Amino acid sequence: MELTNEQQQILNGEKGETFDPNIHNAVMHTEDDSVGENIITTVIVKGYKLGDKIIRPAMVAVAN
């Protein structure tokens, strides 16, 4: 089965975005006073969404 770009969506999470546990999986915690609490500092693995269903959450590092 091949998916078209219209069917799938990449859930990157971007550095500086607020962590959302519904679409992100925090796999690392970093101490960084220069960014706020629950802010993504690194995207480790991209996540994927198919329609309204999360296939794989994005794996991210979160500050403080």
C-alpha cells in the first residue's frame, strides 16, 4: 500500500515549539534556562499522522 502526500502528514515538531503530548513523545529532558518550560529543543525522529490518527508521534527533547 502506498500513501499519497494528501493522506499522510509529517509531525516534526519544530525547535522552539511547545511540547504537545498528543503528537510528541518526550524521550529526553534537557536543562536550558534560555528557553521556557515544555519547549522542544531537538527533534530526534519525525512523527507521522494519517488522517486524524497518529501513526507515530514525533520523538523530541524537551527543556526544563
